[in-house]
Amino acid sequence: MKIPPMASLAVLQKLQSRAALADSLLIQLRTQLEAVRKSAVEKACATEEDRLEKENDKLRKEVQALKERLIQAEIHNGITQVPLPNAKTSDVVNSVPIVAAKVEQQTSQPPVGNLKVLATGNNDEEKKDNKSKKESKKESKKDAQPEKKEEPKSAAAGGGDKLDVSRLNMRIGKIVNVKKHPDADSLYVEEVDVGESKTRTIVSGLVQHVPLEKMQDRLAVFLVNLKPAKMRGILSEGMIMCGSSPEKVEIIEPPEGAAVGDRVVVDAYPGEPDELLNPKKKIWEQIQPDLRITCDGIAAYKGSPWNVRNLGPFKVPTMTNSAIK
């Protein structure tokens, strides 16, 4: 069945008009959508702006409170509060009582400038007069007070202000008895004869470095004027001197002929040792870094070798360039 030409033309026109109407509706929808989007953005921005304003207002109040606290603290510490030239009227009014309070506080004290003028206004004769009065007072005090005799410092008091190895009391000692610490696997408890009326108990952390049988009856150097300290419940009255590194520890061996009780010295640093090293002054901690095993394996202080009756050097079996602890 054929469609008449006129009818097909009408259908085409109708389709075109509908297409145009659809385009118009699409444009309207896009416009409305854009308007809705802008409205939503504006609303979100307004909400955020409102939140930021509230937050800023809160921060301003906190800053103002902190300013007031700072002003009060400055007033308490005697700092004058002066309003800025471009400050608001309310700020100036608020600061007036602060300045007034400070001025009132200062009126009870004489002006410093006047004191300086008065001080510098004295003539030479007044100065001489004051000086002579002071000297006469000193003379009268000297006459009134009995003369104090200076007592010589005892040798046991030690090296005074100097800080060197002479303040250490290092002695040759013999380990007469040794056992493992009952409460610590890495510690020995030694009974050591250093030439005193009784033996000293010394605790050493040498279990992992020296066998027990090599500790018994051994001669070594002991630092005996450290303050006694408890090590896992046992009071240690000294320290055995050893070459020490992270990998190895070796006991420093005295020269042949050294006797129990001999004091170990460094000839370049003469002096008597302290009776007891004051732990608060950190004397041992300051001297210890300069105690070293040299490249030849000899015990020394600042490069000068230890000595006992010129019998020879103090050595360690294998170590070089290491600390002494």
C-alpha cells in the first residue's frame, strides 16, 4: 500500500517539530540543572563561610584572652603597658588603667635617673672620705678578730682542683678467692688483698671473658677509691682495671716484681689520690676517657705509661688501641 506524498510530508514536518521541541526541552533542563548546581555550590560555600566566621570569632576571643593574660603577666613583672598610636579608642581606654597602675607602682620607688645623678654628683673629697672610712672599718675588724691559722691540707684529701690520674688510687691486688655471683650469671665476686688490714669485696663482669680458674690467685690492678656500690645485692668496694672493647675484655697485667699494695702511678702526673672520689663531681668519668691501651698494648694515661717502682710496663695480652675500664 503506497502512502500519498502529502501525507509523508506532513509526518516529516511533525517529526521535525517534535525534534525541535525536544531540543528546546533539553536546553531548558540543562539550564535548570546548571542553576541547581550553582545553588548547591552557593549554599555549600555559604555554610562553609558561616563555619569559618564562627571559628575565626572563637579564635579572636582566645587571642584576646591570651593578650589579657600576657598584659597581666607583664604588669606583674614590672613591664610598662603603653597603647599603640593607631590603637582603637576602646583599646586605649582599656590600657589606661594598666598604665596608671604601673605609674602608681613606680611612684613608691625613687627614679633611677635621679639616683644616677646623685651618685655621679659626689665630689672627689666625699669619695676619699668614704674610702678612708671603709679602710678604717676593715682595720678595726681585723683587730677585733683573732688570726686564723691555715691548716695544711692532708694528703688524703687528694688533688684539689686539678683533674688528672694522680687522683686515682690504683693498687696492686691479689684475688685470694673468687666465685660466681649467686644472682647474676655474668658477674664474679672476688675477695681481693690490696695490702690493707682486710680484704675487699669486688664484683666484676668478667664471666664471659676470663675463666674462673684464671681469676683465682691472680695479680691485677684495682681502683680502690671509688664509692662502694651494690651490684645485684652485693656491695662492691672497687674495680679491676681492664682493657675493654665491644668485642673483648682483658685484665691489665702488672709487671713482674710488683707486690700487693703497691700504688700504680703515672710519673708525668705526680700527686696524692683522693681518699674517696666524689661521685657528684664525676671525677672518674672525666679521667677515664684518657686511660688507654696504646698501639703497643701498654696501659697509659694521655700517652704516659703506668708505673710501679720502675719495674716495667703494664700490659694486656693481645689488645691494642682500646679503652681502659
